[in-house]
Amino acid sequence: MSAMSTAESLANGEAVSMDGAVDELGDILAQLEQDPENVPLIRRQIRLMDQLGMTAELQDSVLRLSSLVMIGEGESTERWR
């Protein structure tokens, strides 16, 4: 299964093979090294880690995503003051 079809399967809420999930997670981690605040990539990372049973790593990613969302909320409200 290619990375694109794996991503499409995840976006559609479908399960992917373990090998496909591991491959996709590797691709996402490489992309996140270049763009660590990419929210859509972090969300895909979280879905894959959940599928792979990576509980501790998943929690770290959820915390990172939460902090990015909170930072984004602060920035967006500052513009409107």
C-alpha cells in the first residue's frame, strides 16, 4: 500500500495494514522534522500511533497538538483586539 493510499484510507476512517501504518508514520515523522507545527500531519501521526498501539507516544503527540491549538487560539484572538 502506498503512502498516499494509506493517508486516504486514514482520512476515510478505514483501517490500514500494520506495515502500511508503519511506513506512513515514518513518512510523517520525516515531514514533521521539517515542519514540526504542521497540525494536519500531527493529527495523522496521532491516528497512526493509535492504530499501532503506541500509547505513550500518542499522548505526547496529543499534548503537542493541544499546545499548538492553544497557541493558535491566542494568536487569532490577539488580531481581533
